[in-house]
Amino acid sequence: MDMIIQQVINGLSLGSVYALIAVGYSLVYSILLFSNFAHGGFLVIGGYICYFALRGAGMNIWIASFAALVGAGISAVIVERLAYKPIRERTPITLYMLIASMGMSIVIENIFVVTVGGRFRALPPVIPTQPVNFFGLATTSAFDLLSLVTAIVFLVGLQIFLSKTKWGLAIRAASYNLRTAGLMGVNVNRLISIVFFVAGLLAGVGGIFLSVRYTLYPQLGMITTKAFVAAVIGGLGSLPGAVVGSLILGLAEMLTAGFISSQFRDLVVFGILIITLIVRPTGLFGKSVGEKV
């Protein structure tokens, strides 16, 4: 029983980090109807900013994390303005932005390979990782509990932003029809920049925690493939779906690693993806939509 509770907590912790990344995917998809495969690059940017702020500048974890989140968000806005805006202003075909996002992912990865090198780096031990007794039921890591709580705080904050603010209302309106939102007076370019900033910021949070869990290296952004899988399982464009899909994936990974073998983790994850696409192609919470122009 202790083992089950421990693996469930670990799965929820991992799934909550996936959720931060998957929600960013879904936010962008809900507005522009394309999957931003450069999203993993923002995760890496956040991780490296946090690392150098801690190692090089001697900042504390709070200031370093703030710099990482803002840096990742601004990077996402810059990528949108340089790579995606010229395309979406010339054509409504989102396939071109999808191809551009793949190119930007490779560009960001290789910038870090060329500038800081490809070796693995460990963040200073500023985030607690010692074992914690979970209400006498099981022993888990303080890191897992902290990452779970942090993810919940940011996801709740995102929900408040979307439901209680003027720009949150504009984002929800644009998710139904971007052109109509523009005709109603919404500054579409600013709205898209805000969406990318929020998505990049959430990716930066994930980058910090994944850097602690797996160490930091330029290809760390590849792990966002699983977050994308989670978004597809939940339904691309659905924020609740992205969260639910991420928790399902995190639990599936950790329960498989704990009770079968860690070598089967990816097999189970992508098996769930295939089954979902066969049974319900739009995902658990998704719905069929047409092109937005």
C-alpha cells in the first residue's frame, strides 16, 4: 500500500509538471490552431536562465526563478513576432507555422549547444529533495510535493487570469473565433503576444523542475513531446483536457516504472496515445473545429 501511494504522489507530481507545459500547447492551439513545437525551447531557456542566475550571478532561488519565468515568456513572444507573425499575416494555412515551429525548436537547441555546450548541468541544491513522511501513509520526496503544489498554484492562477481579467475574456473569445474577436475591438497581435508570454512562462516553471529532476542540457525540451501527447489525449485546445491528460500520463509512467519496469514507460505512454486517437480522435475534452482565419 505504501508503494502505491508513493507512486501515485510521484505520478501526480510528474503529471502536474507536464500539465504546465501541455496547457501552454493548448493555449496557443486554441487561438491559432497549430501545435507550437518550439515550446520545448522555452522550457530550456527558463532552465538555463535559472541555472546561470544561481551559479553565475549568485541570486537566490526566488529571484532566479522570477528571471527564468520572465525570460522564457519574453523569448516566446520574440519567437512569435519573428517566426510566426510574418507567416500568419500572409496566409491562413497553419501548416506553415507548424513547420516554422519545428525549425525554431532546432534553432533554439543549437544556440545552446554552440554557446554553452551540450554537457549536462545540475542546478545548485536550492530546491529540497529530502524524503518526507506523507501523513504517515508513505514516504515521498519533498521535491515531488513542492512541484505538485507549485503547479497547482500556477494553474489556479491561470484560471483566475482567464476568468477574471479583461485579457482573459479576450483570450476566451478568440478561442472561439479570432477574426470576430478582432472585429469586436480586440488587439489581436497584443492578445497573441500575451498568450505566448503566458505559455512561455508556464514552460519556464516546468523547465526549472525538470532541470532538477533530470539535470539540464540543450535537448531537455524533447521531453515536451510527452506534454504534447498529454494535450492530445485531453483534447488539443482544451485547458482542462491538458491537465487531465497530463495527470493520466504522469500516473501511467510512474505506476508502470514502479510495478512493471521503467523500460515500459514510453511504451505505455504512446500506447495510450494510439488508443485515444483510435477511440476518440478529438481527445477526452476536445471537439472538432475548422480553420480559424
